[in-house]
Amino acid sequence: MTVRVVTDSTADLSPQTVEELQITVVPQIVLFGQESFRDGVDLTTEQFFEKLTKSSIAPSTSQAPVGAFLEVYETLSAETDAIASIHLGAKFSGTVAAATIARDALSTPCRVEVVDSATSSLGLGLAVIAAAKAAKAGAPLEEVVAAARSVADRVHTFVLLDTLEYARRGGRISRLEALLGNLLDIKPILGIRGEIHALGRARTRAGGLKRMFELAMAYPDIAEIGVMYTTTPADADMLADWVRERLPDVPIHIARLGPALGAHGGPGLMGMVIVEGVKGD
Amino acid sequence: MTNAESEGLAVDDSARRESAGPQVLTYSGDDLRGMFAAATTWLERNAEAINSINVFPVPDGDTGTNMYLTMQATMDEAYQASSDSADIIAKAMARGALMGARGNSGVILSQMLRGFADSLDGKDRFGGLDFATALEEAASSAHRAVRNPVEGTILTVMREVGVAARKRAQKLEGSLRSVLTSAVDAAKKAVAKTPTLLPVLRDAGVVDAGGQGLYIMLEGALRYLRGDLAPLAPLAIQDPHHSWLNATATLHEGGESEFGYCTEFLVVGEGLDAEVVLERMVELGESVLVVGDEKTMRVHVHTSDPGAAISYGTSLGELTRLKVDNIQAQAEEFSHKVQVGYEPNLAPVGTVAVASGRGLEDIFRSLGVTAIVHGGRTMNPSTQQVLTAIDSCPQDEVIVLPNNKNVVLTAEQAVQHSKKDAQVVPTQSIPQGIAALLALNLEKGLRENAAIMAEARHQVRTIEVTKAIRSVKVDGLSVRKGQAIALLDGKLVIADASPYNAALSCLGRALTPQTSLVTIYYGTDTDRDETLTLVTAIKKDYPSLDTEVVYGGQPHYNYILSLE
């Protein structure tokens, strides 16, 4: 039986990819004060960003309830005996914890392996895609999980914020703020790899995009690249063009960032993901 | 017969008289010190005049002040020399100049003094030939130290001085006085020639300010030898360090206050009133001691707010010999370093930025700079100040951002003398400094960051708007005294009636299709409403530009604009 792959909505996978690779997505919960929405189900990404700019409430996201995972596992265990459940980094969210509790609560004989990707967004997405492809090709659970871990280990994520406003509102800026400047309008570039850390600052968006691009391109051996956007798809196309010029043979994925990063990054948020080549290949 | 020649003959006569009678063929270190002290006094009297002939009619073209302050630090050290021997005194002067050097002219002067001291090595007393040789060595030393030596500057003048001094010394067994007379004469001629060597001087209708300063110094030394000028020197020279220490030591023994900070400084300014200063210090604390005259004053106070005392000092003029010690700790013979804007910093490479202006300092701090060097009124700190800042960084690797072309040499000198692994990124303006600091990569080391920051400083254009202190023709532009002038990346491009117009015109010249953000830093003397009117005009003329207005608080410059 084919291994089934499960992930959460922070993987930012397109509906086409989800359908093509038969991935099951458990939606995050997006909270605007008292109002709660299932990411991608009750509230599309488009709607989210509209609400973000109009609302004075700082939204937050949280993991899906244990019950949502349990339901997915129970439903899938009718079709398979092995599930790879690959999720957003445990340092960023309680998603892995919720999935683990659901796994333990599952009463069917189906095996469920919960994978902490240690990353987010398209980085997670690429790991999930690798796993789903392996599953589609008939690989056993161990190999499917290994495929996901292999990609996740080689992922580097970069994000460029257009403003610190939303991060401040959400109370997420603490010691990072000291490094990022608060008297001048600064566009920070952050790196995500296990944790979030400041990589640089730019004064203009154009400068920031260039900086982020160069930071990503600095890796000598790049196997795959992702470009992410929130509200400015044209910038994503431009970045993709730059990538094609520099690395014409590397596959590029373009994805839209959802509320998980969008809530704190705000509109205008851009990102890039690179997957390093496998060493010794 | 020219005046110079007849003067020369008169001196030759006296030289013959000298060698005929009781011989004063050699001189002591004390004499040397006296000559340089008089040179410093004479320089101080002429400093404003020298300032006013800087080519660029900008208020902070303070060659005269910089040279004077450098010489003052030089003499401070000379008066602490351990012996009377000429070479010890010369070495002390070289040391003082090294640490006290301000501005490019100050640094070049310090290089000259180094060469001068090297030449007198081993000599307890000196004569005309020794002095001539030392002048030559001073010229060579300075020439070697400057990366791109330019003719028509202080370097040319010093070289001519060395040549003339050597000729006189060898030809007629020249006495010190005759050698110095030839030197002064050669300096005067060489200075007058500088406009023929540097077109920018010719267009501006001035001689080279640094060269003029050198001539003034030599003239002062000669006047001392002739008995025309007693070194009626400022306090720092007349009142050697140890008598100040005695006075302040009694205050400490008195045990008046056990807490707070022992704050000391020497202020150089104009129209200083000891009573007014005393009154203010008494408001701030205890154990107050104020000594000096209207140009130089030494202040000592025990206060819990050293910042207030120092701020007051900087409002009066230039501060040197600055010391702040924790009294309790001092009592235990342990002193804390002066806080030069130290901020805890997570970067592996420390950064030092030179900035004048409360707002600008705040900005650098908000960007995570490790230490700030206050430029002061002339915006030119001394080597020692930069060195102190470098040493105050917790990191072993440090990058220095001078943010002013007249501080680059000083920064280089400080870096050379620091025990840390330090490097200068030669930023020429505040916007360049900010751009460089923003480019700091927290994950890379010193060399890589220096390269990254050097690249980043070129990504921004700087416009500086100020008031012309002199009528002049420079860079093909005629400027009238009092007009508002705008400099684009250091080049004078606009002269206009108002700073508002100058800024707008210059902006129009500087904008390119790639420019997306203009930041306006307004200075301490600038009207906030005028600034807002300026921003409104910019937004109207260039609707696609982003603008940011920030209080810089800088002296002299109404506006500093950065374009990126």
C-alpha cells in the first residue's frame, strides 16, 4: 500500500501540487482576536492579507487541534498502513506536538511517523514534495521519511520584511529589534534554519531584494530554489528571473506565503528558499 | 635686494657675531620645547585666519584649529618629558602629536614630528645642521606617510623648507637662527606658490591652508629665537600637568565626596568665563576646580552626572584631556574606562562611528554601533579619541567608520596603533557611514565585512547643505559669503539664497531613475517647519520617491540628505 503524506497549511503548497501528489493538508488556525478561521478553508490567503491590512487586531496563528490530526489519521488509515506526517519546525509551533499526541491516540494499526522539519513555508513544502514523490513511487515509510528529512536538512530560508510593524504588533520582536534599528525605516532580512536570526538590513525594498538574493546565491551547490511572495507576485517573478539568469539549470518553485509567516511579516513580505545539493553526490 | 635677502644678511651678521663671542652654537631640549611652544602660541593666534582660507567655504574646514589642537597635545606631552635632552623632548612631542592628531593636517603634522624626532635620536643638544637635517627628515616622513601625495600642499612647503634649511646649514655653517630664517623664508615663498601648483587653490583665490599653518609655526619658532615672542602659552603649556595633579589631589585627600564620578576636562574655546563655568560646575557637584583663561580652561568636578558636565563642556568648545573615574573605585586605585557610547552588541565585529549631533548619535546607536566618537565642533576627533573608542569595544575585531574625509587619516593612524585587529572603511559622510553599518553581516568576520561595507558605502549619494563662510570660486562655481551651498558627494554644486532652495536644486541634480528613498537629516540650527516644507516640496515634485525626515542635530550643516 502506498504511504500517505500529511502536512499542515504552513507548507504553502499550491492546490495543484496537493492534488497531483495526493497530499493531505491539515489547516492551521488563524486568529483575529476572537474570530478563528481554518487556514485555506474558512479564509483564503488573499482574504487573510486583506483582513490583515484592514484590521487593527494583530492576528496570530496556532496549530490545528489534536482532533483535526486524529481525524485525518483515522480517515487515511482506511487506505494505508503507513503515514508520514511532516510539519512546521517545533521551535515555531506546537504543530508537531499536536500531531504526536494524535499519533499516540490513534487506535488503528496504521503506522504514523511525525517529522519535525525544523523549517517552515516552502522549505517544509519542498521536503513534503520529496516525500510525496517517493511515496508515489512506492517507497516504504522509512524511505519516505528519509526523503523528507534529507531535504529539510539541506534547506535554508530567507525572508525580507517590508515593515517591522506587524512583527511589533504581534510582540515577536525582542532582541532582534536591537539589531534591526527603530529610528530609521529598516527592511530586515532574516534567516530561518531551526531558529530565526537577523542576517542583514536594507533601507529600500529594492536593496533588500538584492541583498536577500545574494545571500541565497552565496551557497555554492544549490539543488532547488523557491521564491515566495505575499502580496507582490511581480517581485517574485523578478526574483525568479534573477535566479534563472544566475542558475539556469536549477528547478525553481514559486509559492505564496500564507498566514503563518504573513501574520508577522506583513504584506510585502518576500522570501527565498534554497536546498543545498546532497554532499558527496 | 629683496627684503628676504637683507633679512638674511642681518642674520648672517648676527651669526658671525654669535660665533665670534660666547658661543651658543648648540641648544638644549628646553630650547627646542620653547621654540615649539612659541610656534603653538603663534599658531593659536592665527588659527582663525588659517581656518578662513580653506578652499571649501564650509564652516568645518578647520585646518587652523586642527593644527593648533594637535600642537597643544604635542606640547602637553613635551612638558611631561622625563629629561631635558633634545631627543627625549622631540620623541615626547612626536608621541603627543600622534595621539592628539586631528584632521588630515594634524595627522601629517604628527608624521613630520615623527621624522623630526627620528632625526634627533641620540642627540642631547642640537645645532643648525642638526635642525636642518631634522626638517628634511620631517618632510620625507610626511611624504612617505601619505598615500597619494599632492603638490601644492603642506608637503610641498615642508620639502622646500627642508631643502632651504639644508643649504643654509651646509653653506655657511649656519647657526640655528639662520637656518630657521631660511626655513621661514622658504616656507613663505612655497606657500605663495601653492596656487600655481593646485588649480583649485588658484580658482578659490587662496593659498594652501596647511602650508600656511606650517609657515606660521616656523615663524613663531623664529620669533621666539629672536626674543620677539615669549611663549605666552595657554594654560596647558604654562601649567604643567603635575601642578594640576597636585591641585586636584588635595581635593581628593579632602574627601569631600565619596560617590559619583571624578570628571575632568580641558576646554578650548572663545570668551570663556571662569566664574560662569564655576557656577555651573558647582550646580552639578562638588570639589570643583576651574583654572584658565578665556581661551583655555581646565575643569575638575565630582558629580553624579558626568554626562551633564561633559555636555556643558562641549557647548563651550573643544574638549581634550577628558577623564571620568568612578570615585569609589578610584579610591581603590581602579578606574573605569570612559564610556564612549558603548552599547552591548551581539555582532562578532565591533563598529566605531564618528558622529556629531545628538540625533545622528541616536541613529547609529539604534543601528547597533558598538562605540561612537564625538566629532566635536570641528567634527575632527583626535587619534587618541578614535583609539579609545576602538579599545572600548568588547570585540577583538573592529571596523572604524570616519564618516568625514578629514577624519580618514586619523582613523588609519588609530587603527595602526590599536592592539585589536581593526580596519578603516573610509566612509566620507554620515549617509555612507549608515549605509556601511547597515551592510554589516552578523555572520561574517572582519575582512569580509570590511569589503562588504566598502562596497555598500558607494551605493548611497550624499548631499550636504550649509552656509558659505567666505566668498570664493570653487569647482567652477562662484559663491558669496553667507549663501547657502550644497555639496554633492563632497563636490560643491549649488549656491543659493536659502538652504531650502539649495537642497531642492541639488536633489534635482542628484536623482536618478534608480533612486527610491531620500532621507533628510536636519541639523541643530535648522528650523523644523522649514524642513517639513522641504519634504512636502520633494513629495510634490517627485511623488514616486519615499522620504524620511530624521532629527540629526548636526552642527554646521542644515541638511544632510542621503539618496538610495
